[in-house]
Amino acid sequence: MSKISQEDPGDVGEDLDAGPMDKEIQEEAEGSPAPHDESPEAKIADLEHKLADMNDQFLRKAADFENFRKRMTRERQELVDFANQNLLLDLLPVIDDFERAIKSAETSKDFASFFEGIKMIEKLLIGDLENKWGLKRFDSAGEPFDPNRHEALQMEKSPEVSEALVSDDFVKGYFLKDRVLRFAKVKVLMPEDKAPMTE
């Protein structure tokens, strides 16, 4: 007759592992945060914080834009103030030439030399202004009257012309590149009125 070994009831189940379902439930209970139920007061506080941040960013952007605007205004004014700097630098040698010519005339009293010196200075000045700056003087005497270039200071009828013609050029006109910078002031000869036709 075989003997049946009896085991201690307290040992039953100690060697058995917990099921997979039990492990998941246990891990959830230990590691998962409790559901967060945000109160209205907390939501309002969060929105107020975000609004304060956005307002701060807006004020910073507005300050940056104002600084940029002031800098642009300052730079534009400096550009206007110093726009003619190169032109003035080109004119300084001409002023020097005039001073030398005047001093020479005071000592030598040679009018012919003084006159030739003044003509040379004018020629150099006109050449520099035309070549470097696009300023060109134009003559009008003998040209047809053009109201886009000429300003008539005097008008006189003449039987020798068939159309309005510039006879005298009182003040020279100038182009700046392709645009009239200054109108020439001129005297204009006008054709005489024809005798009225009779039947």
C-alpha cells in the first residue's frame, strides 16, 4: 500500500506566479498618475499667465519696431544731409582755382591772363559737372521756341520768321541727365499776323 505524501497547505500557491492581468493592474495602480481634473480657477490662472507672456512679447516687438523706425528716420536724414558731399568735394578745387586767380590778378594786374584763367576755370567746372554728375548746359539762340525747355521773358514780332524762334539766350538752360533742371530764359521772335483774308 503506497503512502500518499501530504503537503502543508500553507505552502500551496507560494510557487504560483500572479497572472498577467494581475500584473498590469498592479503596475497601473503603482506608476500611473491619477487623472488630472483641472478646476476653472486653475484654467483661468493658466490663461492669465499665457496672456501675460503674449503681452510681454507684443511690447518687446513694439519696442523693437519703434527703435527700427527711429534708426531708419535718422539714417534717412543723414542721407539727405550728406547726399551732396561728393558734389561739394568736386567743387572745392574750383573754389581754390578762383582764389588763386583773384590773388594773381591782385598782384599782376594782367587782365588778359585773369580773363583766360576765369574761362579755363569755367570750362573745367562745366566739364566736371557734365562728366561726373550729368549736368549739361544747352544753347537756345536760333532754336525754335520750346515751352518744355524755354521761358519767354520777351516776345517780339518779326517778318523774318515763320514760327516762334529764340533770338537771345538771357540765361542758359540746363539738363540733369535727360530732364530739364532749369529752363532757359529767352527772347522770342514771333511771326507777324497774316493780313485778314478779304473776299
